[in-house]
Amino acid sequence: MENEMFDKLMAELQQTCREMDEKITSSMAEVKREVSYAQERTAKDFSQKLNRTTYQFRKKGNEKQYTFNSGVEEAIASAQQELERMASSVDDGGKESLRKAADHLEEGLPREGTWKLLDELHDPVLKDLASRLPNTILHSRASSTVKKYLGAYRRWKSWAVSHRLPPFPAKPQHFVLYLQHLGETIKSKSAVEEACNALSWVHSSSGFAAPSSHPFVRATLEGLQRELAKPIVKKEPVTVEMLEAMVKDAESSGTLSDLRLVTACLLSFAGFLRSSELVELRPCDCSATTQMLKVNIVKSKNDQLRHGSELLIARTNSSTCPVAMLEQYMARTGMRWGDDCYLFRAIQRTKNGETLRQSGHISYSCVMDLFKKKMSKLGFEAPEFGLHSLRSGGATTAANAGVPDRLFKRHGRWRSENAKDGYIKDSVEKRLQVSKKLGLYLLSYSLLCSSKCVISYSQPACGGTNLRW
């Protein structure tokens, strides 16, 4: 009797579960139909609106606007497809796809030498440590340098394989042929030097001797450096007068784009900033007082271990004061000291005017383009100037003003004298001081007064004077 009651209850429970499943399935289908209908309706409304707008522009004969709208429509469709692809990749294991990006970078390191010995380990703890070594090795250089080195190594590998030569470890007699190939085809000294540096780094990362240390390779490299050497054409330094013209132009235009550019130029000039240091600046790295601006340079080209350095920029109480201009720029954009965002970001133009984008810093190429256009607009020879002109302009002005060498070098964060002197363009007056200090004028005057020799003066046909004793 009890078994019958139990079976009856189980049958009723199963029936109830089936009914619930049917209701849930029906509800889900209805929800999907509603969502699908809403999506179709939204897409249809958007399409109708776009078609109406397109028709209006066509009717008015504005073909440029029609072309622009068509491009917008294509961009929206492409972006939607990309979002769906990204969503599906995350659903299928997005973390694994991110991991593949790191593995792709590590694939550039050949698994030979020390790596091969590490792969033969059997202890799970040691194998786990060895699996993280490639990432550590890749951090031995800056990410941009690693990318450049791995690219140069792949080019060497492709060339070697095409000529049936072993790419790794590279033999000196094979590598010098590749260097000769680069010198004759690309005709670039930097390409030859990059290949040597890349192969040296890859070989040392795997425990092999660098091929560039071989005497034959060194002799070939030195010969190509001499053959491919070209005169160094440096950009002209920016002057204070040029910055004054930029400030006046920004004041007359009143645009956020011009205010951003002139603020960046004044900071670069006064702080001897590299372009990479400029675009990485954040409000939280800066603090202003009544006397100066303190800037913490977190990351720099010659500060590989990220010790950081402090830069001080004084208030000048003039139209070209970098501190006052920065404060004006931050007030215009709504930024405050301590914000963890980039100071110089891309600008988006809306119906309400110009505003900064929420994330990401402005690119080097964008700053360069804006700077050259501004210099050309102000009547200067734009090809003669670059972003390095701001750093060299500040350095040149400080050097000609007699700033002590020790403070000068610290302010520009230079490690060597050669690097520092390369940014300075001495004025004509400073260069003439060398010959003026030799005493030639005093010597000539004394000889003329005390000598009993007969002096004949003549004017040569080619100009100048001839003195005969």
C-alpha cells in the first residue's frame, strides 16, 4: 500500500515538473520573440530614419553628406559584427584568447639552448617556474624594443630559411652575408645595427654567445656603418618668440585644440620634456604652488628601472607661463590635481563644442601633425621643426643664458655629456667667443705699433685685404 502511494506521488511530481518545463519553455520562447521583434523594430526605425535623412541630403544635392552617412552606416554594421565576435570569444573562454596573445609574443624566442634544458625538467614546481621565465625575459627590455627585436629576428629567420641556412644559433659566416644583404638592399645603417642588436639579445636570452661579438661580424658592421653613414640633419630649436606667437594665436582662436597644443608646447619647452614623457603626463603626477609646478616623471627613456625623477618649472607671470597655461587648460577641461587620467587626450567634436575623450592619451603622430600645421600657419618653415625642437629649444635657451651645467643636465634628465650637448645650438656670439679669447687682436695691435717693418696694403680682386711685411 505504501509503495503504491509513493509511486502515485512520484507520478504526480513528475507530471508537475513536465508542466513547469513546458511553461518555462513557452515563456522563454515568448521572451525571445519579444526581444527579436524589438530588435527588428529598432533596426527598422533606424534604417527608416537614415533613409529619410539620406533622401533629404540627396534632395538637397549634398553628395558629400550622403557619402558620409553611407560610411557611418557601414561603420555601425562593422562595429556591431566586431562586438558580436568579441562577445562570442568571451563566452567561449575569453581568458584563453588573452593568453594566446602573450603566447604569440613568447613564440618569438627560439626554444633552444637553455630553454631546451628547461623543457626537459620533470619536477612540476620547477616546470611551473620555467613556464613563467619567457615573460620575465621579455621584460628585460621595453615592450617597444622587444617588439622591434623580435621583428628583426623573424626577418633574419625568414631570409636564412629561404637560403637553406640554420637560423638559430646563427653562424657568423652566415650572419655577415645577411648584413651585406641589408646594406645593399635597404641601404640603412640603422637597419644593420638593429639586426645586430636583435640577434645579440635573442641569442643571449637563450644562453648562446652573440654573433655580433665575433671579430668577422664586428668588422663587417663597422664597414657598413662607414659606407651607409649620412650627415645628421638636426631640427631647428624653437625660440621664445615662436611660443609667444603660438600663445597669441591660441588666445585669438579660443579653441580647446589650440589651448591644448600651446600648453603642451610650453611644458615641453620649459621642462625639456621628451614627447613620450609629455603624452604620459597625468594630473596626479603634477602639483602647483604659488612659485612653481612640480612634475613627477614616472617613466622615461633612460630610466629603465622606473626610479622616477622630479621636475620643477617656475612661474614666470608672463603670457608664456607654462604653469598658468596648464591651470587654464585644466580649468577648461574640468580636470583637477590628483585625477588619474591623461592630461593630453584626443578631442571629440560634438554639437556642444570640443571635449576631451574619456580615456587614452593623444598619439605622437597627432601632436606632431598639429605642431607642424601651427608652425606653418604662423609663417615658419614647418619641415625644419619637430617635437624635439621644443626640448632642444628650451635646452638651447638655457645654455646660452648661462645656466650651470650640473643643474642643466639634471633638469633635462641626461646621463651623458654627449647626449646633452647634442640638444644645444650655441649662439653665434657664444661661438665667436672662442676666437676672440685667443688674443689675436691684441697681438696684431702690438705688432703694428712696435714693428719697424714696412707694411704694404693692397685690395685683391676677389675681396678682402692683403698685408705684406
